[in-house]
Amino acid sequence: MMDKLNDKKSKLFLNLLLIAVFAAILILLDTKTIGDAYVRRILNLSAIYAIVSVSMNLVNGFTGLFSLGQAGFMAIGAYTVAIFTVPLEARAKIFYIIPQNPVLAQIELPFVIALILGGLLAALVAVLIGMPVLRLKSDYLAIATLGFSEIIRIVFTNIKSITNGALGIKNIPIMPTMWVFFGVAIISIGLMWLLINSSYGRAFKAIREDEVAAEAMGINLFKHKVMSFSIGAFFAGIGGGLLATLFATVDPNQFYFPVTYNFLLIIVLGGMGSISGTIIASFVVTIGLEILRFFDEPLALFGVNIPLFRPGLRMVVFSILLMVLVLFFRNGLLGQKELSWKLVFDWLSGKKPIKKTDEGGAA
């Protein structure tokens, strides 16, 4: 009993130490003691990607649905924040070709309210889309959700009195602190973690493992699928709203369907069904792409130009690294496991996890 108590105290101490280190680094970055604007921007983008990726993992990894509609839901959140937070006096210069809708032109909301509203609108659209679409399965569901994502983008391109069409919306107020991005990320991911570990989350996992067995146990498949899909869309909308305030501009070109593939890459790399793996992969992929950017720049050694270093080489190198990583981690970095101190210490000590035989005993 004493060993267990000491073990709990050790884990509590390590958790508090980790939180203190994280907070200290964030304070140093936010006060511009370390790093520059470029570093802060990339870290903020990583936090946004973590929110959207975990929301996509909620649908794809924990519920077992193959959805590719995150870009569309992000667009809803981004445009909601853009439309309602741009100062009223600046809107005439933005909507100079076609004036903004007279009703919307008189409404300005605080950032927090606009952000939550964007998430709610994304969830509402997800419910309307999900009611007919979630009856499909596998590839058909992926194609349908991808199609709806493109429909949302095209609609935003054409309702010019609301979204300013292809010109987009500029002069979106920028958040002056990193605490906004990381604070919203922590709250959002924390809420999704609580959901996944609740009775609803267990129902999601049951649907992922076997729909027939889940239905036989009394789980309403359609209800829980729509719930998972709409909650994932809500947090994707939150991520889109943060993206708008990070870039200070939003336009339809930011939400082409390849954006969804980036999040799919992150959840596959981190582990389908792992929140901590998805968070780690979000930062690894976002920061890794920036570190490899020098491959796109011309390189000369001793006055001789290296012909391989040209635009596009970065993605080639990144793809090769991903292929190597997938060969060694076929289920992603963490699979369906979550990061824990025991897992960290076992990995550092080279200890392998105990495997179970078919009879259920230790191998």
C-alpha cells in the first residue's frame, strides 16, 4: 500500500513538474524572452492543428467513421470569427466591391463569443450533413464528407455579401498572446478527453470495434455517430476560428480538401485512437515541415549549385521520413495507447510491454 502511495506521489510530482516547465517555457516565449515571432507563430499553429486533429481522431479513431470533412468545418469557424470580429469601421474597405449584408454590417462580437458561435454553427451543419450521410460506411462516407467540405468552401466563395467571395476577409484582430491559443487548445482537448472517457466515449469505442455487437448491447448507432460527428465538427470550428485570428485573414483557398489530408496524416502518425499521440504528431509534423524548408531553397557549396535543392524537395524528404517512420511504427507513434510516465520509463529502460497470449495469460 505504501508503494502505491509513493507511486501516486511520484506521478503527482512529475505531473506538477511538467506543468511548471511547460508554463515557464510559454511565459518565456510569450514575453519574447526566447524565440521570435516566427517561432511563436509556428507553435500557435501547432496548437491549432492539435485541436483539429484530436477532433478528427474523435470521429475517425475513436468512433471508427471515415470522415474527411474537417476543412469545411474549419472554414465555418474561421469565417464566423472573421465576419463578427472585424471592426465596423474597417468593413467598408474590405467589402469594397459588393457591400456587406446590412444586418451583419452592424454586428460586432467579442472574440470568445464569435469563436463559440463558429463552433456551434459548424456543429449544426454537421448534424444536418450527418443525418443523411452517416448512414453510409467506409469509403462512401469519406467521399460524401469530402464532397460536403468542398460544397461549403464553394458556397463561401459565392455568397459575396457575407464572405467577400474569393477576396476573403482581412484585418481580423490578432490575439496578442500565446495563452489564447494554448489555453483554448488545453480546454478543448481536455473536454474531448473527458468525453472519450465517459459512457458516451465507451459507446463510441464499441461502435468502432463492432457495430453489430454495439447495437445488440443497446447502443443507438445513429445517435452516437451523429453526436461524435457534430462534436468533432464543433472543435474543428474552434480550430478554424483560431486560425483566422492567427493569420489575420481568411479566404476560401485556405480550406481546399488537401488541408484535411494533413490532419489525416497527423492522426495516422500519432495513432488512431490516441489523444496524446495525436498531440505529439501535430507538433512534430508542423515543426518538421518548417525545419525541412531549407530543402526548398537553392544551395551552393564552394560556388557549385546543388541541383536537387529546389522548390518541392522539402515534401519529398518529408514523405520519405514518414515512410520510414510508418515502417517502424505501423500503428502510429502510440497506437491506441496514451502517453504515461510508466510508458516513458519503460521506453527509457528498454523494457518491452507484456504481451498476452490467446488464453489471456502473460506470454
